[in-house]
Amino acid sequence: METKSVLYTVSKIVLSLACIIALGFFLVSVSEAAEVFELRGGTTGALTHPYARGGEVFLKILETKSGGKIKGRWYHSGQVGGEMDIVNQLNNNTLQFGTISCAIAGSLNPKVMTMYSPFLIRDWDTFFNKWVGSEGANLIMGSLKDNGLIGLGWIPYGFNALAYRDPAIRKLEDCKGRKIRAAQAYTIKGTLEALGFNAPPLPWTEVFQAIQQRVIDGLSTPPGLVVANRFQEVINNITLSDHLFGTYIFWMNQKVLSDMPEDLRKMVIDAANEACAKQQKESKDFDDKAVAFLETKGVKVWTISQQEKARWIAATNKVVIDHEQKIDDKSHDGRQFMKIVYKSLGRDYEKEILGR
């Protein structure tokens, strides 16, 4: 009996030690797992355009910077739904980051819609050297904090051109009554209407067929998107008017970012800045190459003289004034906000827009 008792006691001790060792391995595994952050991001864009590759580039940079402590997955081409679906998934933490156009984000706060003010960003040099990192830019990227989102960078898709069927559009009078598709966003539609266009807000998926069937004459979009969507098959003119600057913002769930250890949080911010800078340059090159490609396909490329562009700018100032009022209606700081935005670009809002 004593022998059996001793054996039983030894067995219990061995089993207990085995359990302790197993628990130790489990705790180490849990601890190691806890140090790996999983980030999921999404966009509606297809990888045929640089703006849709921003999140993919971000994750590659981030995994390298963090030594594998941060991993993730990038959902593109609308794999997780439309842009408002992405906004909702950012809010409920299904996604932790995403690129969303200022037109959609602007429906949450009109300050974001400022990016679609007519002739706000006038050339790539201004965007690179004045806008990125400016006070006005940072105010816009911080304008959705009440919605739980923080902007970490800009991913533009280029300057809008007019892509359409004959006859050519080269001066303000040529715009009158022409049917050019607009997005629903009030500054985009308002800009085209201020120029004299009839601007029906057709869904993007219907635009190609609408031009083909002559329901509309054309659309307002950057040259790169003309090529990416093969619109050169149904249009034969493009006017490089630069009337709007299209951009996405790299948004992140604010709580996810703030809950990260400080060193990893800095890596995320740095990786976002690096990825956005890369995509900005690629988008510019993409549009430049698109214009050259369109010429090889027989599309006539038109530019507008500086004197004529001044007329277009004057015609659209009222859109900016109306936009200021929308900001004021929401946050009661429309004038001050717009003054900061224009000052960030080296311009005087009251003198230029209000004529004071």
C-alpha cells in the first residue's frame, strides 16, 4: 500500500509539473501573440491605379519597420463594400484603416469637402511643397476625430480634366449646356454648374454606357482614370482644366492607434507618411503617362490659357463661398477655417474669394 501511495504522490507531482510547464508555454504563446497587432484596411479602388495601392505599400513598410510585430491585410476593389461601408467598418473596428475620398468623408464633416473646392490645389508643386504637412492640411485630417477617425496622409488621384465627345471645350462659353457627368458631392456638381455645364450625377458604373449612347457628352475626372476605365473608347477630347483636385485621405481608427505602444504607434504614422509620399509621386506620373497615351489613341488634348483660366476661377468663386457657409452651419468657424486653408497655400482668402 505504501508503495502504491508513493507512486500515486509522485504521479500527481509529475502531472502538476507537466501542467505548469504546459501553462508556461501557453502564457508565453499568449504573450507573444499579444505583441503582434493585426491591421485590416480597405479601399474601393482597383489596383490598376496607384491610389488603390497605398494600403498595400503601407503594410509592407510597416511589417519591415516593426520586425513583424504588426501584420495586416489590404482589401481593394470594393472587396469589403463601398466607401460608406468602409467608414462604418472603421467605426466598429472591423477595419482599422482605409483610404476614403474626400467627397464621401466630406459628408461627415464639410471641412473635408474643402479639398473639392474649385481651383484650390492648382498644381503638383503646390501640393508637394506647400499643402502636405501644412496647418490647413492637418486641420482637415483632424476633422473626423468626433467620428473616431484620424487622417494620417494624402493619397491623391489627380487633377480633374474634362473628357468628352466633340466639339472641343477651350473657353467658358464652350461649357454652356454641355452634359458632363458629376459626382453627388455638392462642390463637384456646383463647380461644373458654375462653369455652365449641365451636370447630372450619374453613378460611376453607368458613365461609360451613357457616353456611348450619347446620353451625356463626357465626364470630369483625372486623365489616369480615363485610361484605367478605357473611356478613350467613347471620348475623343480631353481638356486639361485642373478645375478640381481629387484626393483620398488615409484614415485610421483613432482608438486603435492611441492604444498601441508608443514605439509601434510612431512606426504606423511613419509608415503611413512614407506610403502616401510614394503613392503621391506615382499618381502624378500615372496622369502624365495617361495624357501621352491618350494622344497615341487619337484623343485631342487641349489646355486653357492662364487668361481664360482666370475667368473659370472667377466663375466658380461662389461655390467656395457656399462651401464656407456649410462649414459655418456645422461648426461656426467657416470663415476662419477657410482663411487658414488658403494661407497654408500662400493665398489670401478674403482678397481672392471675397474681393476684399
